[in-house]
Amino acid sequence: MPPHRQNARPTARPPKHPQQSPFSHALPSPLYFRAEELPADAAYPHHQHLWGEFVYAFRGVMEVEVQQHRYLVPPQCGLWLPPDVAHRGLNRQAVHFSSLYVSRELTAELPRDVCALSVSPLLRAVLEELRLLPAPTPHTPAYTRLLQVALDQITQARQAGSYLPSSNDPLLAPVIEALMAEPGDARTVAQWAAQVHTTERTLMRRAQSELGMTLAQWRQRLRVVKAMPLLLAGETVENIAHDLGYASSSAFIAMFRSLAGVTPDEYRRSSAGGGG
């Protein structure tokens, strides 16, 4: 599942747990892996570095703000940040994430722009193995080979695009903002069109043009993103389905499975297992 990207807005409150980037001038090695658990409401300040970074969340959803966009990184994909890109990391809920730092000379075959990359089963397994292994100092040949496998998989990964695109369109923006605040809102496209003083046909056309999908499809994706932290917080599927506007838990489960590839309970178990 590619990251959700939306226009970045100032956070409503300062983070409770400010963090610091571990390196400022140089990496200890051309490839360097680190994993960290962050409490809710943690944040890294805006920073940039001379190397690239691949961000992956084992459990929870990591948020990365780049320029005027915010990317959400659920466990089905990772986010590639090329060298020299200013960014900020934050998270609403507790998250267990990792960064694979890639020195500039090793990024020639990687994307030139910030993008979501699909995480293959092999890449996920390698990242999990790296998470469990204590990093030797200096790196042993075996550990360096494992890092290289991860880099090879990232280099070959399919670009996933933006899972939940946003828009500054004057008709769509208020609808998107309202749904972000209340994803269970069940108003129809016709009702939303009336709300923003346009026709249903015009709103449908704007959604397809600006978002690349229908408003109904966008809302389903939003509900998946909103459900993930609730599942990891221990909320029941029944309560989540109700809060997100579904008439039954079975309808919510079917929607979640069709978009995430797993049922809500499978997602909860696999994410909890990956969290260590």
C-alpha cells in the first residue's frame, strides 16, 4: 500500500517527544540501518542530509513531511528520500520504524524524487532480520551483504505513487478536509456537490482529474489509513466499522481486505508481531 500524501498543515499542537536525527555530517558506513520505537506524538525537526534514506514502518504509521506534502507510511510500503531533501518525521500513534541510510555514491540507480516504493516479501524479511540483529562495529562481511540485499531490493522496487492524493482544487479541498476530519461521513457525491455549490457531474470530474480516482474510492482508502492505528490500539473491528460509517463489520472487513490485502485482524497480528 503506497503512502498517503496530503498537503502538509501545521500540527495542532507541538510534539510531546521531540527527537534528533542521529547523524549530521557523515554516516558510519556507506549503508547504515537503524530501527527505533517512538511513542505517540513524537517528531523529528526539519532537517536534510547528504545521503538518501529509506523509511519503513514495522508497526504503526510513520508520517514524513516533505515541502508542502505529508506522506503516511503504512507497513505495506516504504518511502524513499533522496539526498539533500529537507524533511520532517512525525507520528500520531506509537510507531516502530526503521531507516536504511544510503550514501550518495550508492544512489545512482535509485529514484531522483521522493516516492513510495512497494515492499516485497524478501525486502520485508531482510529489514526484519536487520531489526533483530545487533549491528556489528565495524560491519562484518555477512552483515554488509545483508545490507546490500536490502539496497538491491529497494533499487528494484516498484514505485507505488501516492496512495491517498490530495488537491488544492477549490471544490475538492473542502470535501477532502471534511472527510479527513470525519471519515465516517456517509454523504453522497451529490450531497457533497451541493455542499460546495457545484454539480455532481463537475465534482466527479474534478475528483477523477485531481485524484486519479472517484471520490468513493478515495474515501475507502482514507478509511483504511484511519483504521490502521485504531486496530493497533486494540479497538474492536465492530467499533471501528461503526465509527467509519459501515453498516456491518463484514462490509468493513471486505473493504479493508480488498485494499490492504489482509483482513483487519491479520493486519493487527502481523503488525504487532513485527513490532517486537
